[in-house]
Amino acid sequence: MNTADYVLFDPEVVRRPPGSPCFSCEIVSRTDSRHHVWYEDDVAIAFLNLYPRLLGYTLVAPKRHLEDVTGDFAISEYLALQRAVYRVGEALRSVLPTERLYILSLGSRQANAHVHWHVAPLPPGVPFEEQQFAALDRPVVLAPNDAEQEHLAKQLGEAVTARRM
Ligand SMILES: [Zn+2]
């Protein structure tokens, strides 16, 4: 996979003016078809980040529009969502060389209010000063082409099925 190319990232592309349709709900309803969804169960959906700093960078979101990272969830629903995060993480680790798997929830009411988890595999060999937050906040993003992303999404989906997690 030729993913060595990077492009400058404009953070404004993810800002949503007040009243805009919800980015994640549009993916759940398949209104926005640009995304490569590769995992879905009763409570969660996972798709490749359109602006990936790392290859395989995936976002996991509840299918319901929830905003507070803990407060909007019944604990059973939260744990079901975390099961999806686990499955996504294990699929990523099985498909991509991963020195460390980063999992975190951020979000902004000005960008993507629908709560979501970032699941991003750090490849081996990244210099120490480029790991952790630096790896996720670079001013550039990978520019894999759509066919490469589609292929990766297919591999990841098959990994979930193969592992029967
Ligand atoms: Zn939503």
C-alpha cells in the first residue's frame, strides 16, 4: 500500500456550523457515503477516519446520537460500546503492524458533538518525539487513495469476522 504521501490538514474541514446535520448520524444512516464503514453491531459503528494521521485510524461511535462520553450512557450500553472498541482494536492490531494502540475520546460541540472514540495504531519505528499526542496532532494527514482505504476496510472487517470476538 502506497501511503507515504501526506497532505496538509485544514482543521476547518471538520467544523460544523450550528444546525448542521450530525456527521456521525449521517454515517449511521448512510446519508454520507464517503466513509468506509468496517464494523457495525447493535450499538456501535466504526469507520476509517477521512483525515488519518496514521494508517488505519478508525473512529468508533454509538449508533444513537449521544454526546456525553459517560453521562449519556446506561452502563450496559457503555460496556457494549467498549466491546466494539476492543474488537476494532484487535482487528487493527491483526492487520497492521502496531507498536502501540491509541484509544481516546475527544470531540467538540463545534465539530462533532456525537461522542466517538479514536482508535489509532502507531506503527513500529516512529521516533519517540513523534509518538503519543504528537502522532495524532500532526499538521498533515495521510493521503491514501479511496481504493486503498476500501481495501483496508475490507481487510479489517474480515479480521473481525475471523477472530469471532
Ligand atoms: Zn449524531
